[in-house]
Amino acid sequence: MIVVTGATGNVGRPLVRALAGAGQQVTAVSRHAADVPDGVRHVVADLAEPAALEPVLAGAKALFLLLSGDLHAVPANPADVVERAARAGVGRIVLLSTLGVVTRPFGTTRVAMRELEDAVRAAGPDWAVLRPGGFASNALWWAESVRTQRTVAAPFGDTGVPVIDPADIADVAAACLLDEVHTGGVYELTGPEAITPRQQTAAIAAALGAPVRFHEQTREEAKAGMTRSMPAELADDTLDILGSPSPAEVRVSPDVERVLGRAPRTFADWAARTVAAFR
């Protein structure tokens, strides 16, 4: 049995489908009730209370560990989840980390994630670490304005990074959970090319078959919107990456193709598959 945390999100949902489609017994864990594929067990649990996971982990052969942002705040201790998994006899842990532990290692959340990576390595089970860059699904921030105004508002319109389709992250995670050849692997996951917000807007318009206007925000305008749903420190951090990505943050990684034997999906692929959110 494979336990998938964050099972109803942009990565967890396609991962659950992929594992179930491969004939695996899957337990999908999320904080809220949700629909899951037939044959998949769903458990409502909060990783902020690791003791509640002990019955879930009993008998599991592998764990996909995805943490929400609040699990990096004091007094959360996500390493406790790792320790409990090891004590329960879980044989493999695949951790969803972030490329930022390499490209911007001194931020508070990245220090915490690096420590969690170390905890996974030290826990004893086989392990793999996935370090994605920006997600294509972050474009869903624009869904309401596209639906209501046919407009995307974003800063740094002509600065791009190689965002990755969450479905590719899920496919790599499934490979790491199912094939021991990936034990000890640390994979940096990106899309096939850097793409700017203006180009993403054009891809969404193409998927819709309708024009979508791009409005370039100032950094201050963007921060004001972002701080409605995230701390100001994290908003500034995100804007630093979007506005002045480092060479490592614009580099296209070969790791998706190395694991899956195919190129990563493009942003246009993601937009076409997700177009209903923008209608």
C-alpha cells in the first residue's frame, strides 16, 4: 500500500490516479473530504498532527510526502511525520521539496525544507527527493480575471522561467515510488523551456480560442495582491525569483526526461488540459 499526502492537490490528485492505474493499493490523505478514484482509500488527516497518521502508515510500503506551507511554521515539526513513517516500517519515502533549496538556500522556508530532506535521508527507509521549480498551475491565480475580464495581470511580463506541469511531477513521483532504481535520487524538475507571463497569457488565449489581454503590474501592485493570501516575506521572495531569476532558475533540467523517457509537457499542454478553469 502507498500513502499519498496532499492527495487532492495539483500533484497529489494525478499521482493517486497514476498509482491506482498501475494497480497499486493507495491511501489518499488530505485535510478535507474529497472524491478519489474507485478502489482508492481516502483518509482525512492533518499532517500538523502526526500521531493521527500512525494508523494510516501501518502496513504501508511507501509514502509520498507533500507539505503545505503552514507545516514549516513554528511549532510544526514535519520531521515527526518522517520519524513515524520509519517506525511504522514504511520502506520508501519520496519527498516533494523545492528547487529553492539549491538556488536560494538561505530563505526561512528553504532552510526548513533542506532540514526535512536531511531527515528523510537519515530516517532509514529508501528515499528520493523531487525539487521542482515553478508550477504551471500557478497560472490558476489568473483564472477569475480571465473568466470575468479576459485579462491576465502579472508583473515582469517578459521575464521567464521553465515552469513545470504538475502532472509531470506526479509521473516522476510515481516512478520513484514504484521503481527502486530511483532510490537515493535527487531530481530537479522543470518544464522544457522558459516561458514568460506574456507568453503564458498567449497560450491560455490559444486554448480558449479567444483573445486575452495582458496587463503588466508593478512589483508593488503584485505584492498587494499576493499578500492577501500569503505572508509579505513570502510574497517578496516569490517576486524576487519572478523578477530576477538566477541562471540556475532559468536552466532547463534534463531530469524529467531522464526518469520518464520523454520530454516534459509544455505550458501550452497544461493550458489546453486545464482550459475549463478559464472559461
